[in-house]
Amino acid sequence: MGGKPILDLGLRLGEGSGAAIAAGIIKAAAATHAGMATFADAGVKAQEV
């Protein structure tokens, strides 16, 4: 296909091991994103310019 990988960990163990690690990283990133507070939840007020 000739595309560049989004995540290159330099593993030489085969595609299966890289996919397993990438799935865990993506799952952790999604959980972090879902757990973030909004500006309103965090009490951040709008700044006047």
C-alpha cells in the first residue's frame, strides 16, 4: 500500500503484536478523552478581549 504508519514503535515482532499494543494505546486515549471535564465543569470563565 505504501502508506506511512500513524504509530511506529519500531517493533520487529510482526503485525499482530503491534496491533495488540496499538489497541491498548487507543483504548487508553479514548478513556482519557471521555474523562476530561468541559470548561464549564472545570469552572473556566470566558476571557474578555
